[in-house]
Amino acid sequence: MFSSLKGKVCVVTGAARSIGLGIAERYAKEGAAVAMIDISSEVAAQADRISQEGGTAKGYILNITDRDAVFACFEQIVKDLGPVYALVNNAGIVDQRPFEEITADQINKQMAVNVNGTLFCAQAAVKTMKALKNGRIINFSSKSGKTGSALMAHYSAAKGAVIALTHALAFELAQFNIKVNSICPGITDATGVWNSVSAGYTDNLGLSREEVIKTFTAKIPLKRLTDIEDVVDYVYFLTASGEYCTGQAVNITGGREMH
């Protein structure tokens, strides 16, 4: 049973393009008031487009690693649109290189965006969710956060931390009827992350892009890469349904990850 999102405020980070934009568009289609956050100014134009097409959306340019700026942004969202019902922590970065070559700055950047940014946005959103005595937080982890991925040790560590954060928040926020889950996509086609990763494998493994796609598709039982819509569907389910689901790290990998 899906509940209506009409009039509910849903916040999506990393919403200027790709998966985040797809989630924002789905929310708007379902009648939600969507706050679209991104470090890119492109987010404002995308929000305007959604509004012109009949949805309710507003763009906010934000660096999620700045805690004070995050809190100020969420205060403005509440003023503009109302109390936050759902938060999708989609914003993230990826990096790929041999383990011995990873620098302190590269580790810190992975943690700052993927972990700290997720935590800061959740802190800012929880205040209004507690007042509503209802809410959804959906954190983006990765298949790499469970099994890990070669040449991506620092990224895998950050995404593993997101799962641990999800578990902790699910325990702590259940008393307020706030459900906290994470999703763990596999390689998702037509995204900036996949473009970066495939380029990294091309450089580090000496394979053509076609060979990289063939190699990784062969590892997936369902024999295709993840589509953006596969991810959008799960996020929508966890937002509009999933009443008895919290603390989960849901795989969207075509069977490549099964725990």
C-alpha cells in the first residue's frame, strides 16, 4: 500500500542530474514538494523546469560538507516549502586508483562528501521529522560498501560507513516513527559515477570501455547493468511505502550482491 506524497516535502541531494534528478522528477510527478540540492548551479534550472512542467520544486545550491551551510539551507527549505518528510542522501563522489597511491587528501574528500555530508543533511532534516513524528531517510551506499571493490578502497570504506550510519540512525530514530534505510546500487548505467569508474578501469586495467562493460556485465546474474529507473523505483517504494522497513541496506545489483 503506497501512501500519497501529495504536499509532502521531499529533499534530494545531488539532484542536478542523473539518479538524483530522476528521483526528484518522480517525487514531483507524485505530487510532492521537492527541494533539490546540489553543489552545481544547474540544480536551479532543473527545478525551474520541473515547476514549469506542473510540479513543485525549488533548487538550492549547497556544499554538503559545510555543516553550518547545510543547517541554514534546511531552515530555508522549511520556510519555502514546509517541514521535511523525506530526505534522500544521493550526493556522493567516487575515486579509483591503486591502494598504495591513495593520499590523505583523497581519503578525506571521500569521507567528507560521502559520510559527513550524509550525516549533516540527516541531522538538519531530523528536527522537522521529529515534529511530524514521521519521516524517511534514504542514504546512498553502494555494492562497494558491502563487499568492497578493487582499486576503490577509500570509496568502499566511505560507503561501508554509510551503512553503519544507517543502522545507528534506524535504532535511534525508530521511536519517532522515522524509518532510515540505505540502498546499495551496483554499476548504474548513464551516470557520472559509472563514467568515472569505467574510465578508471580503462586506465588501471588497460581495457577498452567495451571490454570493461562486458567484464562487469558478465558478473551480474541478470546480465545487465543497473538502470537509473531501477534505483528511482526503490527510492520511491521506501518513501511512499515500506512502513515496516528500517535499518536495511537494500541491494539493487541484478543479483551480483546477495547479502
